[in-house]
Amino acid sequence: MYKFKTINETETQRLAKQIGEKLLPNDVVTLDGDLGAGKTTFAKGLAEGLAVKRTVNSPTFTIVKEYKGRMPLYHMDVYRLEDSEEDIGFDDYFNAEGVTVIEWSQFISEFLPEERLQINIEKIDEDQREVTLTPHTNHFNELCKEIK
């Protein structure tokens, strides 16, 4: 487990960008935290690291948004799937040669691959965040070491 403190939104996005620059095809990143913790802000930084040029925003009402960058980015917000057992073809995204980023992943925990980078964002105050990275493979452990 790796912990980082960020003091503002820019620093949070910078941390996410560093991670995004190191992601590989089929990588899955989960983003969890309370409402307003900064999950979408973090996803924007990941997208920047993947060289996505379009504006990234929360796919709350569509569940999945796809972006083109140095590889595809599949950005999911599965909040609306709470208490649902609906599988919208998650494996198709996880194996689509892009990066899958999932906000509110705890709501689909039974569908998540074992190999993933789990990120929890905790709001300390209006600007500060504690970001905890939990790697679930050697690949992600090495990535986290490089960021630290």
C-alpha cells in the first residue's frame, strides 16, 4: 500500500498523470472514495497521462465513456449499478487493449479482475486529499514504486 497526500486539485491531477503515463493495455484502475473526494479529478489526470485530448467528465448517466489517447481509455462510473447484479460486459472492456478506470468500483466488486490498481481517495479538507494506492499485481507494485 502506498499513500500520498495532495494539497490541491492540481497536485492530485499531477499524481494521476504520473500513473497514467505508466499504464499499459488491459490495465484496470479502480477509484473509490466518498462523493466529492476527487475521483473524476483523478480520472482526468489519468487521461492526461494517456494523452487523451478530449475533456473528461463523469459518465454517471451513461455508465461508460470511451476516449482516444495513446491507447483507448474506458471511463466507468458504476454508482448507478449499486444493488444491481447487472453485468454490462465488463470483461469486454477489461480485455479490449485499453485502460479501464472505474469510479465507485465497490458496487461491482464481484466483476473486478484480480489484477488491478485500487485507488482510494479520502477528502481531508476542501483541498487536501489522501490517495492510497493498493497494487494487486507485481506490475502495479512496480508502477507504484516508480511513483513514490
